[in-house]
Amino acid sequence: MFDAAQATSIAIDLDPVSTEQVVSGSPESGSVVLHDFDGHEVGVWEHTVGVSTDVEEDEVFVVLFGRAIVEFGDGRTMELGPGTVGRLAEGQKTVWRVMETLRKVYIA
């Protein structure tokens, strides 16, 4: 359990995004789980510059720093920057186009 965390500077171990998910570049990503409660997870996630695909979980997040565009399978897009609050739904297929290393706090 945590009482407080400096989410903008917490250390996150990054690993290369799996080759099956990479569209372009050499992105890396990683996360740190801060707390689990009642089946929900609170954490900090980071993705470096590059483009990758994902299949989402139910999640609400706040972007701390970086810039990206998330493209959804239905053609919608979501621009992300510092302060953006976003929601992802379980099973959504996405493409993450990260222009500046992106870090977010999430609840999933």
C-alpha cells in the first residue's frame, strides 16, 4: 500500500514492446503498480516514442507528461497530452502513436 508517490519521477523498468505489437520505431513500455484494491489496480505506465498496437482493459487514466494519439478500431482518435483524462474500454483495439514519451497514472 502507498500513501503518496511522485508519479512523474517514480522509477519504471522499461522493456521493448513485443515485436507483434510494434508498428514502427523501437518503443519500450513498463509500469509500476502502486496499489490493488477491490479488484482494481492503481499504477503508473510509460511508453517511449514509437507506434504500437494494444487490446485494452477497462481503465481511466490521467496523462502526466508526453504526447500521443490513440487510434481506435472504429476510426475515432484521442489526442493525449499533459492533464488529459481518458477512458479505455475492455476489448478495444488501439494503435498508440507516441510522439513524446508518455506517462500516465491509471486505475484499471
